[in-house]
Amino acid sequence: MESPVISCFLPFDSVEQVSSTVASLRKSRYPLSIMLLLSKDRNDPGIEGCKTLFVDDLYSTETIRQIAENIPEDGYTILCSGYSPVCFGSCAIDRFIRIAEDTGSGLCYADYYKNIAGKEEKHPVIDYLSGSIRDDFDFGTILFYRNRSIREAAGQMKEIYRYAGWYDLRLRVSRKSLPVHIPEFLYSQGEYDFRKSGEKQFDYVDPRNRAVQIEMERACTDYLKTIGAWLPARTRTFDASAMRFDVEASVVIPVYNRARTIGDAVRSALGQETDFPFNVIVVDNHSTDGTTDILKDLSSDGKLIHLIPEEDKLGIGGCWNV
């Protein structure tokens, strides 16, 4: 059986940024087509063995259409969703192909390692369910698409997005088959954004990103209408004074291995001065560094609700759902 061609698309910022990813891909036994996604105001870096695809906006509908035009009908495509350098495991592409062929899914993604200051940390991601439509769902950096799925989705795109093209692609592909999570650590992802996680957390609500938010909402609304899940806005009034609530507000804190900071965070939440009752709920995703013991001590007086879910790979979103 002839090996499928793997088309690879890497967002380009600098030669240094993509060099390790390109070197890792070239170790594959599969025939490769490596294309660099480069802003039109930049010069072709001329990396040997790589083609250059000039794009106006990296995550736009037009970029998806250009990708679709530059892949064969059969085979698979690796979309690198960010600028972080990636190193693939020795059998990573084989596993992506095997799972894609076994499941028939148009999109596969996998657990990965994060390389932070030279140290690799495991970064498991969660399963994709029928309701997993948030635009910042954590797939990791590597999106492994079936070529036919990309080409079919691109052909259906009528709405033109500047920022939500990749999100629109994923939603369209998921209509036929849900993305498949491979619970194996198939690659390592280096750091590119060196800001603290607390700073990154608020990117989505930054007023400068309002245009991005609006497009994501439009793409999501279109998806919900297409699958018959959209509900028109409606208002309803009720008398809250006639209802009884044990507390007026809840502070929910998801946590995993934060022994050095969880005590301060919980005591700060519990120490808030209010004229109404509230509670603090900590969802502890099976910490292994002593966080759990600290929370057990803090919850002994009943003011703190300490939850340990059955699953141990929920991530922040999964803990919020619990």
C-alpha cells in the first residue's frame, strides 16, 4: 500500500522558530509537503525543501481556502495552530494515521509534552464531545486533518472570516464526525509566549480582541443554526425574593498541583467581607504535590467545599463543569 502524502502547514515567524519543527518532520518515513504560512509583507525565507504560502491573515477563511487548494484530494494534513516549535515522537505520525483510518474521523489531536525551561511536563487534553464548541478548546498545537475533510469544508464556506476561519473549519468538519482525542503523548511543544499564565487568561476579554470575539460568535451561531441547536434570544422575569438560595454567590477554583499557592488563594476567597452568604468550591483534579492535603485541612470547618472528581484529566474547563 502506497504511503499517504502528509501536507504540513507551519505558521512562520522566524527561521529559528520553525527550524526544529521542520527537522523533526523530516525524520518521518512518509512523503512530506512542508509549507510555511507567511504574511504577505514578509520576504520568502528560502528554507530548503519548504514551500511558502503567503497569507493576509493566518486564521482567516481565505487561508483555509489556500490550504485546501494546495493539498491533494487524498492523504492527511498537519496544521500547526501556533508558532510554538514542535518535536514529534518517533512513531507520532504513524499513530495519527492509524487512529484517523480506524475511526474515520476528519480531525485527530493528541496529548503532548510542554517543554518549559528545558523540562518536559505532561499536558493531557480532554475528549471532544458533541457540545465541545468553545473556540479556544485545547487541541494542542498539532491538528491532524483528513484532506477530504478540509477540501469539503472549504468548499462550503460562504461566510468570510478574518479571525474565525480555522474555528469555522473545525466546526464544519465536526458535523460529519467528532474530532478524536488520542490519549498518548505524541509530541513536545516548546514555549513561544513567555507571559505568565495569569496574563494569558484574560486575552479573550481584552477590548482589543473584540473583533475576534464577534467573529467567533458569528461562526458559532451559524454552526448552531446549521445543526438545529440555535435558540432565539428571549427574556424572562422572576421574583428572586420568592426563591430560597443557600448562598448568594459561589467562588469556583479549579486546581492541580498548586501546593505553594492554593492555601493563599482559598484563604483570600474565604476572607472576603460581604453582607450576604457565599461559599468557596475547589475542584481538585487529583493533585499529587500535597495540594489535596492542604485543601482537606482548610475544608475541615465546613466553609470550603472540596471536590475530587472521578476523572483525572479534566483540565480547567472540565473542573468548572464538575
